[in-house]
Amino acid sequence: MIETDWMTGPPHGFAEIQRQELNRLFGRAVGIRLFFVPIVMTLAIALAWTDPRPWRTWLVGVVAVLAFAFFAVEAVRARRLGIERLSIWLNLGVAALGTACIALGTGGLGSPVVFVLPVLAITFGFFLEPPAIFALTGFQVLTAAGFALLGLASGTPVALPALGQASRLSVLVDWGIVTFLLVGGAGLGRVIRKTFDGMVRRALTAQEDSLRAWQEREAELSALSAEIAHELKNPLASVKGLAALLAPAVADPRSAERLSVLRREVDRLQSILDEFLNFSRPLVPLALGSADVGAIAREVAMLHEGMARDRGVEVEVHGGGRARCDPRKVKQVLINLVQNALDASPPGNLVLIEVQDGAETARLSVLDRGPGLDPALSGRVFEPGVTTKAGGSGLGLTVARTIARQHGGELRLAPREGGGLRAELSLPSGAATGVAA
């Protein structure tokens, strides 16, 4: 059974995209209108000038000046601030009133300007909703009826002498045609609007279906990749264990060195697989609570004392504070950032971990004096697989930022004043509430 749009409801984002596209179309119409309004107004004033009675010229002239000024102001405002629903209603309402006044001053139902009214009715049907369509189209129908009554009245000053005096039959015929065109134009505009909405709806539905299929495929591939990575860890652990058992029995120095290289390569492969598993598996729920991030930073610094000493670098922690976070996950992020800083720091330098407490946000910054962020990678550094390390997986920063955002925070990299890199992790402060797990 095929479900219709009214049964299934609009797809996600339909109302917002519909509004944006309608505003874009109306904005273009506002700009185009500025070219045609002066031409129509000039012709209307010239037509009114053929009558020696000055009221026509005054009416048409004043309405022309006011309408053009209004439309010019609206065009500027639309360019600067955009177009809202009330602005569309106001513009079309002014257009309906101004056109009715111009038609009155140029012959009523016999005016050439009357043919503009059905065009406006089409725009009413397209850009407005039913209540506003009924109101403005009803105003036009009443205006046409008023012109017909004036045309049927004897001695009326509305008809232009230059256009001739129409008979009562022709007035009734003209009124019937104009009324039909007005109602039909509004209906045509509504049909076009429904067609437009249907196109947007079908495009969004197709996009959602495509995205859903892609997400399902991605989930399958991620699950398969995670399973493969997990299965590879067990053989690697066996290889590493066997290499450790063989090492004491190997007397040849070259063979011992080869076993050492083998064990280091197994360690590197296990590290890459761990990062891949962190990246591929779904984010687990956070165990949120108020944690001492200063203590976490000092613990991470202690863990890296040996690595820092081997590289001739020192690690220090300044400051303290609390954040609402999962300590295990924050520790994971800090380990990644500190290891990156140690890899980048030349011997004799300092890796600094700054902890700053704030009313709403706690910040943990890792600062080094390395070469800094490569400008060629500045916009892609958080993408999976992007790395400057020869043996890196390119997943560490991706996972770290994902964890930061899962907390409602953010991870940013920026040049450090005086050279080097500043990696800043922001988290909700310990006093903040409402962070979703």
C-alpha cells in the first residue's frame, strides 16, 4: 500500500527548507519588481494624463511614488536582513492595494492595469497560506465588483475618455472574465505551490532514504572491521608472548635484536588496533560526575615521566579545577594529547598541562614547543587517517574530539604564542548540570 504525504507527514527539515526556498524565490521577485514597477507606473501616469481632470494624475502619481519607495526599501531590507513571513504578506498586500488604486485612476474595469491583478493572484496562491490567499484574492474580487458597479452607474467619472465608454453588457462581461481570472489565478498559484512542496518533500525523502541506507551500511562495515581488529589482537598477543619466551634463550646478539624489533612492532600494531577499536565501536555511555581534572592531569603527567625522561623533556602541571565528566575518558584524551606533545617536543623543552577552572567551563590545555600545526593539515587534522607521524594511525585526535563532544565540550588545536602547539580540551565545569550521558 502506497502511503500519501498527509499520512506519513513531512520529512525532517521540510518546513525549514521550504521556508528558505520560498524566501529565496520571493527575494528574487522583489529584485525583479524594481525593474518593472517604474515602467508600469510611467505608463499609468501617461494614461491618466490624457484626462483633463487632475485627480487621476494625482492619485496615480502619489501611489506610484509611495509604492516605488516602499518596494525599494523592502528590497534593501530583504538583502540585508532576509525575508520573513510577515514581510511577504505585507509586500503582497501593498501590491494588491497599490494596483487597485492605479487601476481606479486609469479607467477602473477598463484599465489595462486590471490584467496585472490575475498575475498578483497567482503570487498570492504560491507564496501565501489559505487564510491570506482568501483575504487578498477576496479583496481583488471585491475591487473588480466595485469597478463594475462604477462602470454601470451613469455619469461615473471612472472611465477614461481616451479608452471610450463601455456598454453595460461589456462591463458585465469584463467583470465576469476578471473575476474568473482572479479566482483561477489564485488556484493556479496554489497548485504550483503544492507541486513545489511535493518536489521538496520527495527530494528530502530520497535524501533520508539514502542517508539511512548509508548509515546501515556504515554500521555493518564498522561492526565487521571492529570484529576483525579484535580477532587480530589475540594472535598478536601470542606472537609477543612467544618472542618474550625465546629472548632469554637466544645467544646471538643479532637474533636478540631482531626479536626486540619484532616485539616493538607487535606493540605498535596492538596500539593501532586499540585506536581503531575506539574509533569504530559506538560510544559507550559516560559515567558522569564531578571530577578533579587537576588530579587527572597530574596522574597523566606521572604516567609519562619515563617517556619524557628518555626524550630529554619535562612534563609539568599547573592549576587545578573540577569538571563534570567521565574521568576514564578524560584521561584517555589527555594521554593522547600528552603523547603527541612529547613526540613533537625537541630535547630540553617543557610540556605543560594547564588546568583552568571556570564558572561554566573547565579547560585542560597541553602546550609544547614543537613545530606546531602543519598549515596544510590545519583544516583536516581531526579527519580519520590524517597524521604527520610516520607510524601513526590518524585516529587518536578523531577519537579524542569525539569524546570531548560526547561530554558537551570541544577539543581545539591552535598555535602557541612563541612557537609550538596548544591543544585545548574544554569540558562543562563541575558545577554545570544537564550534560547528557
